Amino acid sequence: MEKKPVEMDSVIGVWIGFVVVTFIMVMLSMYIFHRWQWWMVFPIGGVLIGGIVTTGQYFTENRIKTCPKCATQVGMNSTFCKNCRYEFIAKCPECGRNADEEAKYCEYCGCSLRKEKKYQPTQEYTPTTINKASFCANCGHNINLNVNFCAHCGAEAIH
């Protein structure tokens, strides 16, 4: 069974739990027992340890990626694989600009970054079919106002 990565929601949740448990223990000590009870350290300590472990897992386990060529694990910000020198940053074959590894098309020139057919429009576009704020009229993904093509589907951006 593959271990799922720790999500940021889990980290936030465990620290909220720590604050809630600490608050409850302080309220119990003030209003119910009228003094601090020695056993109140255990729930607070348990949630504190859980918060530290969960936060540590989030910042260590989620910061690696696997090289598709040799399966070596490298840091998330690595440009090259330390084992086979595979380059993680995709470059557009036409304009030479850096592209997102997962993008299908260059957001500057519209060139396919994968071996696929070039985008063929399926409908006539008018400026009212696209939100000028930054959404592609073809697929709905966010696009920057300074790019000419959608990086997801390759459609020409209408600004």
C-alpha cells in the first residue's frame, strides 16, 4: 500500500487541535479543578508531538520528485537529476522559453510541448467568449494576460 503524502490541511488541523486541547485543559484547570492537574500534560503533550511529527512529514516528504528516466528521487526544486542528468525544466522547441513540466503547449508561442497534433479550433471565437481577466475560451483554464496561447489546450488567447 502506497503511503499518501501529508496535506497542508492535515498540518493546519493538528495545530488547531493543539490549540483547542490546550484551551480545554486550561478551562478545566481554572473552572472545574481550580488548580492545574498533573495529568493534563498528557493530552496537550500528545497533540503537540502529533503536530511536530505531522509538520515534519509535510516539509520533508512533499519536497521530492522522481526522475522519469532513472527513478532517482531528487529535490522538488532540482533542475537536473543527480544520477542521469535528466533536465526537469521543459523548453519550448520553437521559442526556447522554459515551460511547466506538465504543460501540453507553450504559453508564449502555442507550440506543442508533447508529440500531439496542433490545436484545431472547434468553434468560432468572439471576444465575449473569454473573460479578459484570464480564462481560456476553449478549456476554461487560467491564462496570463501576457501570453498568446493557453498552456493547457493550445488555443489562441483572445485579450
